[in-house]
Amino acid sequence: MAVSLLTLLLAGFLVPGAAARSASNAVTFTDPTGDSGGAADITTVDVSNDDNGVITLKVSLPNRATAEQLSDILVIAINNDPNASNNRGAYPFVLFVFSQGAQVMRFDGSRFVPFDAPSLRATYSSGPTITFDRADFGISTRLAFFAQIRDQNAKVRDDAPDSSAAYTYVVTIGPPPLAAGPVSALPTVPVHGKAFSLRLPVTRTDSNTALPDVGVTVRCTGRVGKKAISGRGSYNGGVATCTFRVPKTSRGKALKAMLTLGYQGATISRSFSSRIR
């Protein structure tokens, strides 16, 4: 993959174009700050896709605010295999980003050759934002990728993720599929005049992972007898929580509560009922 900047310029490149479309299914991948030795420093890679299958990659290079400051080359290797793992193996596509634009190359079995990706667009603000249609790269439901900063002698100056790992991303068209575990109550029986909580673990079934701590909403509704009570919702570490304050004068009454989690257009709800002690 040692391709010089001059070779890329001679091969032609796509000039930075339209801004990224509105997208969802967002995932942020992180890389340590300050490990590039003065070269462009990759700190995060934000990936998302919209319902048309357009994928957006935003690579943050905080120490290169403008494209003109990018004297290094950003290399993004993409594996379109739907069974791609987080290990680096055969990566058929390589995207090169440099100060003048972006270029895609494809491995033809013996070497990398220029590849035409008509949908590819790139803009720049403290790192490039790259958009492309998944169909151009033959991506169906999943892709693996890693990013590198290389100097003009092809020496790797920053690697994201570190070592020989790769990031994996699941393309989701429409709301992501969610699954909830059993709802639990703390305490198991609500007590008058005390706080009472419902907890619900939620995962994405397409990637078998917990949801990120940002972008999740938790709505809490409750009733003691005929009177509505308010609850406070939170989400952390894969678990949604609703916390209520049980009225002091409610001993023996029926409490009914509902927890509703929302994430990128998908919702999941669970209810609970009990007599108050």
C-alpha cells in the first residue's frame, strides 16, 4: 500500500464536494490522542449511514484544522465482506485523503489500481468528512476498516485502532433492531415515601452490543391509584433506568409504571405493577 502522493496526483482525484447528508445509526470510534509524533493525529472516527445507504465517515484530526495543513496522507482501508471481523486481513479498497482531495484504489488480485466511486465526496474541517454510497463499494450490511496517517515516504505515523485491530460497523437501514432483557425493580416492592427504580438492559441485535451512552432517550410514566407521578429517566452502560418518588400517603395502593427507551427511531417499552408497601 505504499503509494506516493505524486502517484495519486497523476492518477487523478475527486475534488472535495457536497457536505455530508443527514445520517443516523451513528457510532464513534476512538483512538488515543497525541500518539502521532507531531504528524496528523487521529482522535475519533464517526461513522453513520442514512436510509439510502449513504455512509459518512468523519475522521477528526484536531491538529490539522485545514486541508492545506495536511502534508501527510490519510489512508482508510475498507473491507466490504459482510462477515468482516475486527482483525486486519484482505482489504480490497483503500481510500487516500490528502490536501488536494481523495482517491480510491482497489486491489485487483496483484496490485492496487485506481477505482471509480462516482458517489464519493469529501469536505474538510479539522479532518475530512467522506461520504459514499455503499453500493459503490459492494457493501451490504457490514464493513470493517482501519485508518492510518502516513508521511510521504509511506511511513505509518498514526494507526487507528492501534496494533493489528480494525473497527467494524453495521449498516442499518431504518431504525436499528433492539432487544430488552428482563425489567428489574429496586426495591423489588415499592415503599411509600421512598425512591423506586426500574432498570432495563437494552442491546442492538444486529451487532449484539449495548447502545452508546449518547443519543438515547428514556421516558418514564407512572401512576399511583388514579394519580400520575413523574419519573426521571437515564441511560448508562447499556441499562435504561426510571426513578420515581413514591408518595408518602400511598401505602396499599397500586403502582403502575412504564419505561420507554428511544434510539434513532426505534422504541422499546416495558411495564411494571405492584402494591405499595
